[in-house]
Amino acid sequence: METNKKVSIVIPVYKAADTITRCVESLERNTYENLQIILIEDCSGDQTINVCKKLASMYDNVQCIENDENHGVSYTRNHGLDYADGNYLMFVDSDDYVDVTFADKLYSKAKKENADILQFGFYYYTEGLGAVSVGEDQNEEIIYIHNMKERKKFLLSEKITYRCWNK
């Protein structure tokens, strides 16, 4: 029986002492069992680094990496790639939390479609109101790209959003 391949999840963390635990615990509750969670702490200057270190000590699949100085979210995300060793890669933000089947569904879809990229919908959530709006079109569409010219056209189109945390 084939085991599920490792999925690396890179989470840039900055001043997220109040949200990172909920984020990591939502990933830990996932039905998908082969996750590598990489927390890249960007010199928040508050208790965030201590929370990240605690999470790394609680869970074997969580790593806490500290930037040498504050570099911003793009550098921090890219720095996380240096530690990712999974067959698949996902980005999650430190204030996000996910459904218990999040990684399972995405892995299954990527495998079934032999997909290079998956873009998925999300909900904006407001305390007290719950999920208040759909953040992306929830319609499923599969796009096959056969050459470099089509790839460039697709990447510049409005079909793929600028966010990396829903890929």
C-alpha cells in the first residue's frame, strides 16, 4: 500500500503570538498524517518566538526557524523553502486556520489530476459572525497547459490570483 507523500507547509510568522497556536493546531488536527510544518519567525520582538519554539517542542513535525533580522513576508516565505523537503508545498499564513480535511483533499486532488498547481477557495471569518463570505470562486475548473507560451499567458491572466497562501 502506497503511503501519502510528505506535504511541506511554510508559515511566515510575524507578531502572531495570539494566532499561531490556533493555526498550527488546526494543521495538526488534519486527517492527512504526513505534514512538515515550518514556522519561519521574522524577528517579531514580542512573545511570538517563544510560542513558535513551544509548538516545535510539542510536535515532532513542526520546525521553528528564526530569521537573522526582520526581512518581511516575501523573504521569510522564501527562506522557508530552504527547509521544505516534502513532495508537495503549501503556504499558510500565521493567522489562518484550516478545516480538518484541508491537506487530505488537496493532496488527493493534486494526485488525481497530476496537478502542478492547485488554487483553492477560502472563507473570511469574523469572530462572532463566523464565515461571512467566500473569498474565491468555489467552482472547480481544471486547466491543462501544454507549452511555455500557454503557461506564461495563464500566469498573467486573472484566473490565478496573486496570493500564495491559497495554492
